[in-house]
Amino acid sequence: MPHPSPDDLTDGRPAGRDGPPATEDEHLVREVERIAVAIGRMFPGLCEVVLHDLRRPDSAIRAIENNLSGRQVGDSATELGLRRIADPAHPRVIQNYSNRFPDGRPAKSTSIGIRNADGRYIAALCLNLDVSTLSPLAMTLANLVATDVERSGETLETLRDRTGRELRSAIDAFAAQHSSTPRGLNREQKRELVRQLHREGFFEARSSAQLIADRLGVSRATVYNYTR
């Protein structure tokens, strides 16, 4: 038998059954039920979504998608649901709290209380995310991006191509800082510039030394001498 679509759901059964028109409270609960089903089907096997009908605490569970807790439609309300029934001032949204499934798996939960026009809780939408499947993934990702603590803050290499345009830009910027043109720099300034370019990895490209020499108006041999 195919799953009914969220648009076909009323009180847990397909629409179109005989009976009196729904009350305002029932209409609101049915709308939340559609949301519960849609959210659950968006995260199959990962997030349990439960709709509690707090008007019937002894058989509160009205819908459950991605059943990870083993509960069934018709099971009673949880302690949180009972507190909402007893106290309309109880927080409407309790978000991202630690929880646990009956088999011990850790969960992260969010509970959203649904009030009617009179301010009375009539339902609660609860999302229970199974984080047991995510924890190993998070650890794997953390290990994947981790770097050697001893090298923290030390740049060993720059993972980009040192293009001629970038090199010329670095030379021009250095000259501008000294209110000069590249060829107008004095000998010590040129030496300082070449050593800076060497530290920053510009000499990795074969043509870099000649480009620097042409830009500074010196020989290629002089450029290499400046690196010492």
C-alpha cells in the first residue's frame, strides 16, 4: 500500500472519511501533521519526527516518521508533553537538547509546542536527530583537516601558482612603499626585495629570476647574489 502524501493526511488516516467538520484545534493539528510528515521524509533514517496530540495524553502520539525510538502511534505523552499540558506558560520551543534513544544511541532533540487561539497547548512537534551516525563522520573530518601542532602558524609553502603578473605586482608594491620605481631602488633596497621574494616562494618558477632582473634593471647573476 503506498504512503499517503502529506496533503492527504488528517488525523493519521487519509482524508475523505465521513464525520463532522474539524474544529479549529483539529484543523491546526492536521496542518502540523503535514509538516511533521514532510520533515521526516526529508531526512530518512536520520531524524525521527513525532507529533504529539496533547489533547489526548494517554494516546498522544499521532504521527511518527523515521521511527528510531520504537514508539508507536497511540503511545502516551512524554514528561515534556505532560508539563506543557499542566503549564501553558511552559517554554514553547526547547531546542537542541541532549537526549537518548532507548537502545542508548545519543540524540539531539528539539521540541516545539503548538498553542491554540486560547493559549493552551494542544500539540507538540518533536525532532530527534540520531547523532550516533554523525559523530564518527565529525571525528573523521576533524582528523582530515587537522595539522601538525608543532607547525602551527608556520607557512611551509603557498599552494598557488606564482604567475608573472603576481610577481610584477609584488615588485611594484615594494617599490611604491619606498616611493620609488623598481629600477630606482638602491642596491640595499633591491637586495631586501629579492630576499623577500625568495622567502615568499617566487623563485620556484624557472623564469622568475630573469623577470626580477629585467624589472630591477640588473643581471640575473646579481639577482641570485642578492638571495645569499
